Amino acid sequence: MWLRPAVARPRGLPRLAALLENWLALLAEEIEAGCILIGGPANTTTARDPLHDALVAIIEGWKAELLRAIAMAQTEGHLHPGADAHQMVFEMYGLMLMLHQDARLLRSSDGVQRARHGLARLIEAARPRTLGAQAEARAAAPH
């Protein structure tokens, strides 16, 4: 659905960008109907609930794919090797959860655009800086 077309993209940032864009497109389609990954956890009662277990498996699998894509982008030199991949995934998920709430509950019309912008900022912050940019940042930093 959204994973397979993205995996066909070149390793690194092109693949990560495709994963995120495909995820946004899927969420944009699901907004009116709702998403079991958003509503489902509120309806599970215990950690032994089969729905709970299925949701956990889906979310953990998706997070693993995002972590793998970030690691590839780091290996390819598209993202800084010291970027905290787990934090990036946490923030990506946070943006997507907010997209659902903003669009579905608050009826905001620009949630997809805002999520896309937030994801771009997150990736840009993890990009490696050139030596020139690093020297400029050090010179500009308060001493």
C-alpha cells in the first residue's frame, strides 16, 4: 500500500521522503473514515487484548521501517550520522497523530500541509552541515 512503492525508491533520503509522503497521502484519505491505529488503542482494555496486540505489531513494524529508512539515509550521507533516529520517529509519529486530531476533530483544512512542513523541518534539522556552515555557526554562537 504505502511501503512497497517507497522501497522501490533509491536508498537514503529519497526512500525516506517517499515513505513519509505515502503515509501522508494515506492519512489524508483516512481522515474522514478515521484510523484504527488512532481510535483502536482507546478501545483496548488490556495488554492481552487481541486488538491491542495487533495494533502494537502494526505500529512497531511501521516504526521499524522508518528507523531502517533513517539509518539508510545516514549511511548514504543524506542525514547526519549522529541524528537520533528514535527521536525522529517519535516526532514523525507525533506530527501524524496531530494531523488526525487537527483534521478530524478540529476540522482544520491545512493539517496535511502543516504535517508535511513539520516533516520537512525535522529532516532538514537532521541533514549534515557543511564544514563552512559549521564554522559559521561556531563563529555566530555566543561565547
